[in-house]
Amino acid sequence: MKTDKNHKGIDVNKVTALYSAGWNNKRIAHEMKISVEKVDEILRDYEKDPVEGKEPNDVKEECPNPKKLVVLTSTELHDIYEKAAAIGAREALKIFEQERKKEYSERADRRLRNTKLLLRNYHMLKEHAENSVFGRTQMEESAADILESMMSMYDNEVIIDSIKRSASRTAIIVSHIEVMLGLYESYCEKSASREVDKRRFGVLWDRYMAEQPLDVKEIAQKYNMSKENVYSDLNVATERVSALIFGVDGLKVR
């Protein structure tokens, strides 16, 4: 380890080697456990002529372009490589986690969108199922299979047509919606915030499931609340029903 009188106790060669390898001053300071200002000072000296710290213009003619040869031991090189590999691995993991969270969020958004689509079309799908004739042997798909197939579609009309293409698919989805709404109602009855959750269930039911669905203005009048609160209740209730219909991935954490 080489030091000089101006930088006692600091391996100047290693500092300059790291700088030559492309490390920025902040990383060098962290690695060498010195301040960034000290790194700046060392590098400024490094740019000067090695003789008495004179500027290159003051150098004698017989030495117009003085150069420094930095020699690192195999141990020091190995240490640099390990540090670089560790930093690269951390950055790669960080990017992977960001992409994973983005994908999870987008999938939850699609499931919430599809939940709203199913609720808006519930009565039409139910009527279609009731007016069709099919046998139990036709019910080869599960609700999970049908719901998963919806995730790869982005056109609402295509999604509904894919469900209606067979009476059995329609009946399976209608039954699944009804069962999950029943579970949500039971949850609201037992909730610690029973009155609030029951109201939210009622708002959702009146908007989509009732024999004569109500619009937002009518629901606001029925529950003596603002239209903004109606939309808020619908959003919360729809997210919870989405978690039941599609599984926990359908729930967006608030």
C-alpha cells in the first residue's frame, strides 16, 4: 500500500486505480472509508506532476508527459471484482422487484376491471343462462379457468362474447358471481364495522344485482349520502368482491 505525506494512512494507488476503473468519487469514498472531499483532493494531486506537486507546465522538458503506473495486487483486484459483482447483483434484484410489483399491480387492475364488467352484465348473463338448455356433462370448465382466460383479453365485448359462447360457461360464471356475493354479504354481517360494510354491500347490490338496479343519484337519495360517497362505497365493495371472484390477487391494497 502506497501513501504520501499529504494523504497519510490512505492507499493513494488504490484510490487512483478505482478512479481509472470508472468508479465515481462517492463510491470511492465509501470503499476507502474517507470523505468525498478527500477523494477530490487526492485526484487533484493525481492530475498534477508527481514531483513536488507542480503543474505539468512547470515540468522540465526532459519529462514532458510524466505517467503513473498503478499496480494492484491480486487480492486488491479480487476485492474490486467482488464489490462490483455485489453492486451489480443488488441493482439487478432491485429492477426485478420493481418489475414484479408493476406486473402485480397491472394484473390487479385487470381483475378489478373485469369484476366491474361482470357486475354490469350480470342480469344479461343470468337471462342468457336461464334461457339456454344444457346438460351437466357440458360443464367441463371451472370458474377459475374461465376467469383466467379473461385476463388475456382487453376488449370488453370480446370478453362477454367469450362467456356467452356456451350456456355452460355463462351458467358457471353467473353461479360463481352469486356465490361470491353471498360470501361478501356474510363478511359484512360479521364485520367489526358492520354498519358501514352492510351499507357498502347494499350500495353494490342496488347498483348491479337488484331486479331493478338504481343509478348513482337514486342510491345517494336512498342512503341519504352524496354521490361522491356512493362512488367511494362502490369502489371499496367492488375491490373486495374482486378479491373473492378472482382470488386475493384481485385485491389492491389501500
